Amino acid sequence: MDRWDKMKIIDKENFIFPNIIDYKKDYLKSETKLPEGVVLEKITKGINEIIFDYLNTKEFQGVGEKFTSLAEESYNSGIIFYIPKDVKVESPIKIEFDMDEENPVVINQNIIVAEKGSEGTIIMDYTSSEKVGAFHNGLTKIYAKENSIINIIKVQRMNDISHNFDSNIAIVKGQGQVNWISIELGSGISSSNYSNFLEAEASEANLSSIYLGDGKRKIDLEYSMIHKGPRSISNIETKGVLMDHAKKVFKGNLDFKKGARLSKGIEEEYVILLDPTVKSDSIPALLCHEDDVEGEHAASAGQINENKLFYLMSRGLEEREAKKLIVEASFRPIIDRIPYEIYRNIVVDEVERRLMDGKN
């Protein structure tokens, strides 16, 4: 564990926060009529007292205590999303943050509570205008009760002079399920933390993510599955690409606590290194305090398969185009899990732009 502290690529302890100003744009884009009893509204001050009983985050520091405290105490945006028992919200909730010169700072706290048997989906899209050094610091809290399903899709495509810090926590009860899709394609400095507490029998969390590091980007990813309940299930699947002088640290944790018997966790990361000048550190960890569990972890990094590259180039493709196809093929299984075509197209277009044009 000491080795992890030595492998930091982002100096978060000495990070200087920007001045906090209001975010004045309308970020809640969902206009579909919601089922009776569903609460969807922009977050207001004092809300923490209302939801304290739902989400006790003492075990959770996210990307860093300073960042989570800032999001809890000084947020300028975010949502409350409450789904009553046995209610399914068919249409996705869309949240879009577009940071510009007048609105360069987003500090958002999002609170999602799903009662027994409920279901809902949220899409969060973060962008920034060209030449604006934007700042995002987010905190998303999910409380998924028995037999509920919450799906969260996050797309981060800010420009490369922006900073992104994103902390996420899910508390999952018996047979509840939380599914994350994380798309990291932008921001000069980006740090994301996902911590899932599987607290009861047959609770489940799945995290599928892709990242693309180009230019001089620094990426810090930490994904944790904390198994507390028996027969709990977790899956982490991460696909990445690094090029130019990008640097990345990936930390994946499967933590089986006492009482998590018959639980199963799987984590894997595969990263393609397009240039010899990149730096990639991967640290999969398996922590076990219970005998009868299954834990699998794997991490691999390497260059593009030369046989695949030769085959595509022999069919008339230029080297850059051939590499693009191979990268897209690696990302596709996760991109295709995004259930809405417009966002799938956004991700594909952004990946292609960065690989082919080198514009950021």
C-alpha cells in the first residue's frame, strides 16, 4: 500500500482551487414527464441534513478529502433524484455541463436514492469551450435499496487545459444493482474515484470504463469494490489508450470483508500504448478477510499487435487510420453499452478526432 502513495502523478494535496462562482447555465435537460412520486430537482443548500440517514460517507474520501468536502459544502450545481418503491423511470435523466468563460467552474453534488424495486438511468456530460481553463469537482452519491437498479453514464470530454476531479460512491442493498459507464476523453488533469459498498446479500456493482490519454494529459483512476454482504458480485472492466506524452495510474481494488462469503469479484484493465514516451502504472489489488470468495484481477499493457496493423495496412489503410480502427475495436464493447445512440456517436466522434487530428 505504501508503494501506491509513491506513484501519484497528480499533486492533489497542494492543488490550488479556483474561486467559487455560480454556475448559471441550465444543466438539467430532462423534460419528460416523470412518474408520480419521483423527485427530480436541482440541489439546494441544506439538503445534506435531509439525506444524512441515507448516505453516511465516513469510509469514503473519493479523490481526496479536500475535494469531497468542497463538493459537499460549496457546490454550485447538482441534482436530487428520488425514485419511489417499484417505480421505473423509462426515460434517461440528462445532465449537461458546458463550461465557458462566464461559467468556468462546476462543483456539483448529485444525490440519487432508489427505493425497493425501482429503476432509473442518468447521463452526465461534461464539456468546456475552447481556450477556457475550466474546473470540475463532482461528488455523486447513490443509495440503491433492495432489488433496485441504477444506471449512470458519465462522459468527460473537457479541453486539455481544464481540470477534472470526480468522486463517486454507491451503497447497494440486497439484490440491488448499480451500473457505471465512465468515459474519460479530456481534461489536462483528470482524477476519478468510484467506490461501491456492496452491503447486503446478492448486491451487485458493475463498472465499465474507457480512457484516452493524449498530449501531456495526466490521468489518475481508482476503482474500488467493497464486498460486505454474502453472494455479492462486482465487475470492473477498463480499456485505455495512451499516446504522445500522457501519464496514467490505475488502481483497482477488490476488498472482501468478513461476512462476504460466496462473493465474486472480477477486475481487468487493458491499455494500448501508441508511443514509447507514455507512462502507464497499473496496480490491481485483491484484499481478502473471508475464506469462501472468488477474486480475479488482471492488468496488461502493450503496443498494437503488428500482425493486425500489417493486415489493415495491406488492405490500403494508412498507419494512422489502421491504428484508429484497432483502438475503436477495443473500445467498442464498452461504447455499445451506452443505451442511447446520440451519446454513442459523441464518444466515437471524440475518440476519432483525438486519434486522427491530434486536436485538443
